[in-house]
Amino acid sequence: MKLDRVPVREQEPAKRILNFQEVSYGYNQEEAVEEASRCLQCKNPKCVGGCPVAIDIPKFIRELRDGDMKAARDTLGKSSNLPAVCGRVCPQEEQCEGKCIVGIRGTAVNIGKLERYVADWAMAEGYRNTEKAPSNHIKVAVIGSGPAGLTCAGDLAKLGYEVTIFEALHEPGGVLVYGIPEFRLPKEKVVREEIKLLLDLGVTLETNVIVGRTVSVENLMKDEDFKAVFIGSGAGLPMFMGIKGENANGVMSANEYLTRANLMKAFRSDYDTPISHGKKVVVVGAGNVAMDAARTAVRLGAEARLVYRRSEKEIPARAEEVHHAVEEGVILNLLTNPKEILVDEKGFVKGMVCVKMTLGEPDASGRRKPLEMEGTEHVIDCDSVIMSLGTSPNPLIASTTPGIETNRRGCILINEENGETTSTGIFAGGDAVTGSATVILAMSAGKKAAQGIHAEMVKKGLVPEV
């Protein structure tokens, strides 16, 4: 057994900061087979338990290793409707790879890059498995085409349901298209291709439909004969700090900044989408979204720095994303917290007053609580500030659907066992329930809700148990 994983080829930092092309090249066939050969094929694979959608990881790796690529793709497809996406953006180091036995003595098997290789191979070869049960003629509505909605729709379609996805934007994909940059997740090559596969399963997609405005959930169920509704509308409402100067020109949410860059293609010369081209950009926060915003700012010509109130150990972003950001020149101002945004006479950002922090005892999150250090106020020179402090669900659907209850953060309350809300026949999952979280956790919620919807239809005698 080789203790060290096969290295993954990447664009050089000096080159990649000048473009929006994917940073990681992934494995070629020889590299993928060599890395797959490191898998011990455990009889009790802990990696599977670490995967939120329970992919049979040893099986697909064995099939890859043995050259049976169609079987490997089919194995992935039984559990995941978005393997090319997950192979790129899942936090494998905390999940499947974090449980890998090989990682005890060496480095864990690179499960994520192997998943990506199999999914990319299938797309390149045009291999598509669209096997599904015969139609049962039961209509289910899915609100939102992000990872939760796409997963729920795909799983229900495979069971024979007639699924329609209602998407508020002009393009499907949710956070996959508006939130994650091209250099991490290519839209044409990956996202659109995986969505096409779902459409090939018979899923109907309607874009530019704002449920709660264009149509209500009640209308869908009473007037259009949808027997169940899944709400996977995400969490697109950004949070701010409420500090002085936050309304200045040049202050924006990471959501807005990344949506302009990703969905509206502001980084391309053939699009006229306006976007802030600050020369000195400060991003407040240190999650994956913050890293994406800072790395986008670098590619748009800025000096970018992250201001984060805890230490490097507590950074919530993936280690790979932090590593890439630092390679690309992003400056980390750790144990630092904003106090005020300074504004010039024309109402534009001219700087940020910050204070140094120290870490005290753990708080409710389990992380040590940041405390201000007296006498450490200082000014960071900047002309743009991007707030990346998390997001909460848009209240529109919950507020226009009788019977749906939410918590104080506006997150929809559900039965954790099956994803059903407090209103019969209406299910929910993903960021609309949890607030901003990861793609794979949203997918897991979509799978659970699909199972819950099917169980409900079986219980009502509308479909036979599969």
C-alpha cells in the first residue's frame, strides 16, 4: 500500500489569477487507477458512513480500478445525482476521507477526485444511465433547482413520479450557478451537463417562476393537482453586521458579488453586468463563500484580504480553499474584527476600523469565543467591503403558505425523519431549513424528503411500495 496519495495537477497560481478557468485539472486515467489501487476495500467501510448520501465508495473505486467505468458511474448514480459537482465541492476531508483507514498511517484515499474522474469520464463519453420505474402519474412539485431540489427531483423521477421543478431565476442550478465560481465549478462543462441528465429522466423544468408571487404552493396543490411539494428554495437572504458605515457605496454581500460574477458573467468582456472593481477589497468572514469572493476579487484585479475574528484553526472553509486562496495572494487578517466602515465625503468606502481579538472559552458552537483586546483599534485601507457572514432563507414561501412554521431565523421547521413540514403534504430541505450549509448536506436532505414523499404516497395507497 502506498501511503501518499497521487498528486493532483493544478494551474500555477501566477497563471490562474489571470483567468476563471478551473484550478484543478483532476486525474487522468493512469493517475486515477493508481490512486484507486490505494483503497483497502474494507469489509466495514467507514468512509460510506461518513458520506451524507451513503455512496458505496469501495465498490465504485474497485470498478474504476478494474476498468469498468460504466459500472462505477452507475454505482455513484444510485446514491448521488450530482457526482461531478460533489467530486469538486464536497468537504471530503471532513466526511468520507476523514474516515478512511488509509489516512491513519498515510494520507486518505482521494475519494473526491476519484468521484470527479468517474463522473467526468461519463460526461466525456456520453454515457447516461436513465433507467427508472414506469410512470405512476403522480405529480410532485419541487421549488428551487439547487442541490436539494435537484436531488429530490432526480430520486422521485427514478421512482416513476412526474416531477416539475419551479425555479425563480432564468437558469437552473441554484447556488451551483450563482454562488460557486467557475474556477471551482465550471457551469457549462459540469453543472448544466448534470442537470441535463435529470431532464433526461423526465423531470420538467420551469424557470422564471417565483413561488409565492407567480403562483402559490396552495395553487399548485389545489388547482394543478400536485400531490406533494418539496421546498428547496435555499437561503439567499444575506446577513450584515449592523456597524456604522455599512450602507456606504462599495459595501455589498458576498451573495450579490458572486451572483453578478457567476450567474451574470460580470467577469467576461462580452457581458455588460456591472460589478465592483475595487483595488483594495476586504472580505469579512472565512467560510467557503468568503474564499470564493476573495479569490474572485483577485481575478478582477484587486488586492484582497480576509478579516476573520477567530484564528486559522477555527476557519470554517475547506483547507484546500484556504490553501488556494493564500497561493493566489489573498491576505489573512486573523483574530481581527470590524468595528466601523469609514466613508469619504462622496459616500464611498475609504477604510475599515478593526480591533484585534483573543480567544476565550468555547461558546455554543464549540469554538472558543472571540473577545476584543483593548487598545488595539487600527484602520485597514480599502475601497470595497464584501460581507460574507452567512445567509438565511427568504421568507416569501413560508409567509405565503398557511400552516408552515419557521424558527426565529426564518428556517422552515420539518420532521427530521422524513422532511415533512408542519403542513401536510409539503416537505422541505437544504438551506431553506438549515440556513447556509454545504452542497452535500442539501443533497442529503433532498434524498430524505424524496423518501418521505414516496412513503406518504404509499401510505395513502396512491402508489405501490418499491
